[in-house]
Amino acid sequence: MKTALAAALLLTIALASQAQNHNAVLPYEALDSTAADASSDYLAAKARWHDELAAFFRADQQQFPAPGGVVFVGSSTVRMWKSLGQDFRQVPGIVNRGFGGSTLADCSLFARDLVVRYRPRQVLVYAGDNDLAEGRTPLQVLESFARFANAVRAELPATRISFISIKPSPSRERLMPQIRETNNVISAYLNRLPDSEYIDIFTPMLGADGRPRPELFRSDRLHMTDEGYRLWQSIITSHLPGAAPAAAPAAALP
């Protein structure tokens, strides 16, 4: 554990230094820009997620979110949260920019496209389990998160950054050691990042036996049931701007 925390600290210092020249280490091509500043990784990710990015762009053309809102970004767990706006209806300006199957590495590449362009007061990111499933190490996932955070802070220094911990999916129990380590090193990183926070949903999703609670997951043992989302809602509510704890759980997802 000490080794992991030390590595997290070193990575924090290294990436903070790199952030001084963020255009060099965080290349991008905004959806609404013709800039040619794009890396091969970005272009490959943009081709892979073309349909999802285009759908977001069309939605923005119809009604662009007002600045000062709250953006949720990440993988299918965010994308499938269909009642997100309703569940946090007491918080104005909720924006869902989840794209299914994505990684934290993808989120770091699209930080400008899916977060910065909306100029939110807070961003909540959920991703990382797909990275681990693809073979990345906990420190590689931390690096992706640090790049994401640097990209956001470079242009939105006052925006609060919240990381929702990686959940303990039954289908990925073999990855539990890596999930725990990833959560630990990102939590340690956030302890040194001003105006940020780590939101622990991992622990409440475990039963008394220390294993994932099956009632929180669908038959694929990966994605969440309505009960799982209600649990997340009850935990996340107090972390949102101006929000009070929910008096009652929200209605079931459609």
C-alpha cells in the first residue's frame, strides 16, 4: 500500500509538471473546432466513438447546456442512468455525457469535447473498470485520470472534480485486487488536488461477506439494476452543489 501511495504521489508531481504545457501532452480536437491539433490516439478514439460524439453534438445544437451546470461523464454506467436528471432534479443543469464501453483513457482524450466546452461548476466521472478489463494497470488508470483532471483544470480552474469509485461488479470479481488498488491510488491523488473529491460507492455495494451485492446488478452481472442506481443516488446527492439528502428514493428507471 505504501508503494502504491508513493507511486501516486510521484505521478501527481510528474503530471502537474506536464500540465504546464498541456497542449503538448493533452492534444485534442474539439467537436466545434477545425483545429488540426490531434493525436493518433485521439483520432482513433474519435473514430471509435463517432456515433456517440455526433449524437452529443446534435443534442447541443438543439439546446446547448447553460454554463455552471453539473456534467456526469464516463462509461455505460453513466450512459444507462436514464433518470439522472430526475434523480438530481434539485440540482440545475445536469448533463449526461456517458458513452457505453468507454475507458478512463477515452475520457481523458475527450475532456474538452465532453466537459470543458460546457463550462460546468462540477464534473463527476465514472470510468476505469473497462481500462482494467482491457489489461491496464492501476497506475495507468491513475495516469489517465490525472490527465483528465489536468485537461479540465487547465481551462476551468474553479470547476470541482469528483471521481466516483470503480464499482465491484460480480462479473469482474477476478479484478477486485486491481479495482481496490485503483480506487486507493486515485483517492490518494485527489487528497492532493484542491477542490476535488473521491466518492466511495465501492464499499456500500459490498455485502457482509465482502462480495458484490447481487441485487444491485442486472443479469449480465456488470450493469446496475434500479436498486443499484437508487443506492448511487443516495450517496452522490450530498456531493452535488446546493443539494440536500434525498427525502425518498426516486422512481424506478424506465
